[in-house]
Amino acid sequence: MPAGSRRRITILHYSAPPIVGGVEVTIYHHACLLADSGYEVHVIAGRGESFHPQVAFHLLPEVDSRHLEVLKVKEELDRGKLSDRFVRLQEHIVDLLYAHIASTDVLIAHNVFTLHKNLPLTAALHHVLASGTLGGLRTLAWHHDLAWKEPHYAREVHPGYPWDLLRQAWPGVIHVTVSEARRSQLAALYGLAPEAVHVVPPGVDPAAFFRWTSTTQRLVKAYHLLDADLVLLLPARITRRKNIQLAVQVLAALRQQTGRDVRLLVSGPPGPHNPSNLAYLNGLLEMRRALGLEEAAHFVYELQDGGHSMVPDDATMSDLYSLADALIFPSLEEGFGIPMLEAGLVRMPVFCSDIPPLQGTGGSDVYYFSPTADDPADIAAAMGQRLLADPAFRLRRRVMQDYSWAGILRAHLQPLVEGREESGT
């Protein structure tokens, strides 16, 4: 079934947003992204509340790990006692689950399969799935914590039912862990090959973390900037003295030398005081076409914003510094070079012309090159060497590419939901 269909997905956990926790954060982003992608998303939890207009929230108090009756049962179970109280609560939860997941296509249950915080819920879910009455339900067991592998839980789990449910691979269930380490632990616990367990990490939301403006988010989406391997920022109006053609040539050389998806982001519009600046822009666009950089050299001015060419405001410019990996500033002449100060505020590496005003600003803390360099490949080689050798740059770019929630949706979550996953990926 293609992404965007009205496939019904139900997410189950003890609690949901706005409760604060790593699992709840994962539920929030998974639910929102899936809903925004066109799925019918439901969340079942014992605590929480509605958090997205397109996500249906179902509050079932007995699902909560802190429900009074659940806590009473857990106190008994921690002592190794299985009582009628457990059975009654389990049977009640069975009825609740049948009522709420009978028409579900995909069930994603977090921690219920391997954690003992609500064993009546675990046993009830096991009963429902084992009954075979739910037809083609696709079940994803999302394992964050493993009760049988945590030393501090050793006194709270005991041989036999229902604790053994937490260390058995239930038939027909697809298993997901949040890290390679957890995969190894779960595979050992279940007696499975590691390749039988999928790894889907949690993520981050750069737009929320950096509080990007809506304009910035449009730019990121339009140019797919989170997919890039390296983003160079040139914050300047499009005028000949800014020497933008050198940055375009360096971009081409850097892409060729590294084999990486390097981008250039030129933020400003044509300068307003010289009619020839439009001709200069057209020449840059022709150079871009000739070098095959249509998907790599981005002139923000080309984007439309309410029928007008986009010109980033101060807040968006600040965002671009948080987004980009390095400043390239190849001006033939400058009075001072304010972008170098702005780059310094965000610890951005600076590559700029060796002209006196910029030398005075950058001192010995930036990399200089001749703005009339005969071979842009030399500049590109120096940039690539310095950036790719920097572990902070490598980690940052890896986070942007591999750990954004939107990227995780595309690479991992949707294939699992749709049954398109490869084993253990």
C-alpha cells in the first residue's frame, strides 16, 4: 500500500505526550509524521492527551503503568505472586484492546513486550494476538527497555508466567530496537539472529531545536538541505564584487574531489543599485547550468514567497548560520566583513578572501585564499581537508542526515509500516 493511504496505525504505550520521556517523544514524532503523511493514526495510552489534530487519542487508564490497580498487581507480581487480581485486570484489558484495535492495520507497541511495568497489559496483548481473530494485523514490537536484561529489575521478574512473556519472541511479531546494543541484547534474550531484529533510532528535529522560521523550513524543504553532505553559506547580495562565480567553481571542484553532495547557499538578492547585477545573476545561473550544479548551487532569490522573490529576513539569516557547515566569502573587496563575525558566533569555519579588511577581522582563525585564484580546485582541496577531518563537523552532518525525524520516517518507519523493510535494517 503506498505511503499516504488511509491505512490505520495504532500506537500503544503506558503514556503519551505531553508526558515527558524518551518513548513519549518517539511516539509524538512518529504519530505526527505518519498523520502528516496521510495515515489514519490512533494513540492508546493510560496517561496523556490529544497532541495533534489528525491523531486520534484514546485514554484507557488501565494501560497506565501507574494506574492504582496496576500498581497493586505489580506489587504482588514483584513478590512472585500471581493472583486473581491479575487475572481480572488482564481480562478487562483484553476487552479494551479488542474494542480499540479490531480495525487496525498496523499496531506499534512500545515496551509492552519486554518491560514489566504493566504485566496485565502484556498478558492481555499476548492473548489478543494469539487468538488469531485480528486477521492481517501487522504488529511492530518497539523495544526500548528489557526487564530481563537490567540488573536493577532482577528481583522483580521471576521464572514462569507472566514474566516469561517478556523473554519470548511472540509468533508473527516484528521486533524493533532503538540501537545496535539493544539489538544484540534482544537477540540474545529471544534466541534470534541479530538480523531478525530491526534497528530504528530515535531522532532530533533540527527545525524545533534551532527554532527555525517558516521561511527557513521552506528553504530546507525546497532544497532538501538535510540530505546534503556539506552546506556552504555565502551571505551576500549578488554583485560582482562578491565574486560569487569563484564560490560556484569551488563548489564544482569540491563535489568532484570528494564525491559528496556539497551544496552552496547564496542568500541575497541582486544588489539594488546597479542594473547590471541582474545580468550578473543570469551569468551565474548559466555557469551553474554549464557545470551541472542545478541541484547544488542554490540562489534563495529564485524561490517565490507570496509572488515575490524570497529575501531572507534577519531571523532566517540567523537560521542559515545554524544550518550551514561553513562560510565561504570570496569577495574582491569589502569594507569590513560582518558575516565573519556572525560565523564566529556559531563556531562556523570560515574560508575567505585574503584581503586586508577580512584579514583584520579573521586574524589567524580563518582560512584565507586568493580571490583571483587561478585554480579553484586548490581552495576546494583545502576546504575538504579541513572540514572532513573535523569530528564535530562529521558528527553534526551525520545527525542532520541520519537522525532527523523526517529522515527516520522515510528510511525506517514507513518501510516497516508498509512491509517493505529489509531484514534487520
